[in-house]
Amino acid sequence: MNLKNFRWIREPKEYVVGDTTVKIITEPHTDLWQRTYYHFRNDNAPVFQMETEEKYFSFTVKAEFENSKTRFDQCGIVMYLDSENWLKACVEYENEKFQHLGSVVTNNGYSDWATTEVPLKVKAMWYRFSRREDDYCMECSEDGKKYQQMRICHMHKGGGKIQFGIFACSAEDGSFEAKFSNFELGECRWLAHDGQQPDE
């Protein structure tokens, strides 16, 4: 992938964009969340993404977070359409016992969050983001070979031109270096459904 096709939304103060890697130093009190449960609205995380009108594709990237250490330190993949319509997948530091591997889908200004616990020894994660028209699949892998499904979702405003890429942030009073590498964009690896037929 050509990282020159990517553009910043909320450019961070400290970052390095190389030919094949991106490093971001997160700033405290940056996050993406809308309303649900917590009632607050946070929309200030730096996002680095590209545009496409392609209806079927898969995007993969490796995220490393060796020194994340404050609650809600996070980095991963994102599709940011506007402040009230976006999705993300990431590992978030929780405490000295575990982290959360999770995904957030935000449609029309309300976020949800699906998580599972992962051990603190996990300091890198591969993500695969796939599109089939206005439906999306997020997957993860610890080795970049065997992927596990995290989420299938529909985006109400995700049927036309979209933007997708990476993000990193520290929702509380933290900061860490997020490193992204192994960017790939190719044919859709999320195969068409061949099971139960739709109701007529």
C-alpha cells in the first residue's frame, strides 16, 4: 500500500510516517466514543486513513503497543465516516491483570462495545477489515496467518465512498507509542454467504 494516499483527521503532535510503517505517540484524553452508557461524547482521536469507492476488499495491518500501560490506551483499525458514524477494532489496556480486545460500531451517534479479555503479554495484534457493499467484517490474529472473527456489522452510511485506516489514542491520562506495519489492501477475504437463503 502507498501510505501517501492516507490523510490525517486530527493530526497528532508526534508521529512518523515512513514508506511502510507509521508510528504515533498518543496524547492524553483522546478517544472515540458516542453517548451510549457513559453519556459523554469523545471525538478527538487522531485517525490516518484513505478513501475508496471499492465495494469489495480486505485491508490488513499489524498494530504494536509494547508500552501501553494506562487504562484505555488503544490502537487499531478504524473506518471513520464522520463523528457519529464509524467503527474501530483494537486492544485496550485495562489494568495490571488483563486487556480488552474489542470492537466498537457507531451508527447515527450511538456506540456499542463488544469485548473479550486478553492477557497483558499480548503486545501486538493483526487486524483484517473487509467490506461487502455496506456490510463489514472485522477479524484479528496474533500471528498474521490465522484470523478469528470479531464482528460482522452494517453501517447505515457505509454504502458509498468510505474512509478507512488506523488510529491510536489514550482516553485517560496516558501516552504510548503505537506502531503500524504490514499494510495490505487486496481482494475481499470475507467470502459471500452460502448457507441459509434470505426470506422472500
